[in-house]
Amino acid sequence: MAKNYVQDGKTLTFIADENYKSGDMVRVGDRIVIAVTDTPKDCAGTGLAEGVFTLAKKSGETIQAGKRVYVYDNHVVANNQAGAVPLGTAWENAEGKAPFVAVKLFG
């Protein structure tokens, strides 16, 4: 093992800026991770930085599999707009009426 090895990079520790539930999207700097467990405000939590997750998407938004997606106002959106954070790649098609979409996080 390399002497400067830290970890495999699949998780990221964060300090919760609000109460998070397991499965919530958490912004950590310029990226989004998924909370592993319920994490109270001001406590340390662990976020998954890799994987495919079913996440809430913006109502009325149609998303195509394979397209880059972003988080805006705590929902997955198809367009990069001011204030949106890069999230990953849509892993499935989602019609406008669908409440969720599967997303592979940027690793």
C-alpha cells in the first residue's frame, strides 16, 4: 500500500448544516453526497460519494438516461442553472410526472 494512501474515496465526512435523514442529498463544497445515516445538525456524518441512487427530481422535468444532471433546490434537474450543483448521470429515463430518477453520482 502506498504510504500516502488515505482511503478508497467512496465516502466523504461532512458536518451537517441541518438535520439530514439517511438517503438525503448533502452538499459538501462543490459536490453532492448521499447521507448514510440520519445526521443531526452540527454533527459529523458520512456521505456516499459513489453509486446509483433514486433521488427526488423537479416536478414536470423530463430527464433522459445518460444525460448529466444537477441539484437545484434539493431536486434533480436536467439543466445547469445558476446555483445548481453537478450531481452525476441519469441512469434511467424519467418522464415529467415521475417523482424520482435514478442517478449515478460523479465518482
